[in-house]
Amino acid sequence: MSQANDWMAGWLKAQQGYWRAWEDLARRAADGKTPEDAYRQRLGEGLEQWWKTVSALAPTDGRAVFDKLMRAGQGYFALAE
């Protein structure tokens, strides 16, 4: 039974290290912002980056509609900030 406890203690230690590493990475990425603010900012930036990537694939005759949808989405994310 001791081997099972040793294995579980090692597993728990590895999991705690994993989550601490993610927490450290998130803190460094936030640059002093609260986690909520950093998350909201990344959503807007992610949406913008996505649109830059896929806009070339949008049909030219429907591009105006897509542009309006993107502006509406950006406005939505701006409200969250």
C-alpha cells in the first residue's frame, strides 16, 4: 500500500507544479492587469487576428456584411472591457 501512496503523492506534486506553471505564465502575460481584464483583451485581439486570417477567404460580394459583423463583434468585446 505504501507504493500506492508514494505514487499518489508524486502525482499530486506533479499536478501542483503543472498548475503553478500555468498560473505563472498567465501572470506574466497579463502585464499587471487583473486576470479578467487580460482575458477580455485577448478575446478582442483574438477575434481581430482571426478576421485578418480568414477575411481573404470571404467572398468579395459578401465582404461588406462580414465587415459589419466584425465591427459589431468588436463593439461587443469593447463593452466587456
